[in-house]
Amino acid sequence: MMFAIFGLVMWIGAEVGENDEAATGNMILCLIMTTLTLAALKTGLWMRSRMNKRMEEVITSLVAREGHIDATSFAAEMKISMDDARDVLDKRARKRNWKRAELEHYNARYFPL
């Protein structure tokens, strides 16, 4: 994104200034960097959507199987760290009004209502 903005500033500077020969090159630079920025953004949003869908599937399967969600089980199935698992589950617990019980060894159990 920074390079797209830099390319835009350089393009405007070349158009306004006395350097018309550089304007075309700066315009091309701006368009390439903007395209790459938008592609990276779209890819990142797609990956985030996919990960959220996978998390919901794991939560649904754990609740159906065990009746609750253990942070260690969630972390193991998602292949993420325990800190990340607790962060994800804590956010969902606040949003969905789940109850949480602290367990030994930094584990937590979440009870959907």
C-alpha cells in the first residue's frame, strides 16, 4: 500500500512538474502497486473468512461431541497455540454470552448457552 501511495505521489508530482517523461512510468508503477495491494488484501480477507468458517466447524463439532469446548482440544484441532485458542474462544464467549471455567495448566472450558 505504501508503494502504491508513493507511486501516486510521484505520478502527480511528475504531471504537475516539468518532468512529463517520468509521468508515464510513475503511472505504471502506481497501477502495478495498487493492483498488487488489492490482490493481497483480497487474498488476506479470503483466508480470514476460511479460517473463521473452520473455527465455527470445530466449535460445532466439539459442542456436539462433548457438550462444551476445551481450549486444549480446540487448539489441537485447529493446530494453533493455546494463547491463540484462548483469545479466539474468549472473544466468542463475550460475544455469545458463554460461561467459562478456568482449569489447570492454563486450560479453560467454555459452555455455550
